[in-house]
Amino acid sequence: DVKVTQSSRYLVKRTGEKVFLECVQDMDHENMFWYRQDPGLGLRLIYFSYDVKMKEKGDIPEGYSVSREKKERFSLILESASTNQTSMYLCASSLGPGALNTEAFFGQGTRLTVV
Amino acid sequence: GDSVTQMEGPVTLSEEAFLTINCTYTATGYPSLFWYVQYPGEGLQLLLKATKADDKGSNKGFEATYRKETTSFHLEKGSVQVSDSAVYFCAVPIYNQGGKLIFGQGTELSVKP
């Protein structure tokens, strides 16, 4: 069974902390994505990566960075957490840029609260 | 630019009612089209897809037809159940951006017994 695993379901962090959200996929996918989900705004892409050490900014990259040192792992970093980053964070992976007819697989999500 | 527009929710229906959730898109070329579903407390999962014009995707009683002429991919189900209560997302991959997926804003469906 294919799997995308996010390291935490729930996180509570303090303002100003550096926060790491980890995502691992076991499908040898080239593409990996980080989305943020907020009520009324749907899913917004923060960053995506189509290869190891490659990354592209999405629609809302400000305040975030990412790391992809290994193909199976894609980390989202909040350099200095702020209350407006309280949200649900979803990681996803897909086969790659050359396989656009195939779907993305999602993790369970991490609900982050910044206090 | 590329975009996906979905019918706004929330939508509340009685069990066995007919469901339509509208989705239209703007994209370069003729991409595959997807519907994802998110059940409470879970991540998104693929509900159905269509890869070319006039294709009909179907799964769990849901259907959607790829309409190139109207750039639409409306989701339908003839008789909804309480277990269909979820948030539904229409999605399109962007060909010239490495297959990045863009999503509609999501439509929350609540089915009452």
C-alpha cells in the first residue's frame, strides 16, 4: 500500500520557534509538495520539489523554507513561527513531471497551532 | 494563468438526494482532471479522474465527465449517503510547471439522515 507519512498529526509551538514538519514517501516519487489548508481558502501550495535538492516556490512561500536531501523525504521549515502560520499542513507526492495523468498521494496532515 | 473554480459550499442534502458540485478550469492544453475527497480528520484521497476529453471518471457512485468545450468537470452522484459527508476538491496539474497540482477552494458536503 502506497504511503505518505507526516511526522506529527498535531503540533503546538510558540511564536518565534523554528519548526520542522517532516514528510516521507515510500513510492520512489520524484514530485513532492507542501500545501497549507485554511477554511474558505482551500489548498495553497507553499513549495514543491521535482527532484532531490531541487525546489520551487509555490503561491505562498513567505516565512517558509524546504529541504530535500533524499528522494523520499521533504521537510517544511518555519524559520520563526508566527500565529498566522497556524493551519493544517498537507504533504503530497506524485510520480513525476513526465507522468501527469497520475494522481498525487497525500499524508494525513499536520495541524499546527502557534501560540 | 491556470486556475480552478469550484461551487462554493457548504452544501447540505438529505440522504438519497442528487448531488452536483460544479468545477471549471483554465489551463494550457488538455490536462488530466481530478476530484479528491477529504473525510473528517484525514488527508486528501483521489476520488476519480479523467485523462482526456469526453472521458468519464467514476468511483463509489460518483461520476464526472471531462467537457473540453465548456472546460468543466462537474461531480455528480445520484443518491448521496451520510457517509459521503466530506470536503470535495477539483484539481488540475500544470504541464509547464513540473506537474504542480492546483486545487479549487473545496466544497463541504453535509448529508443528513
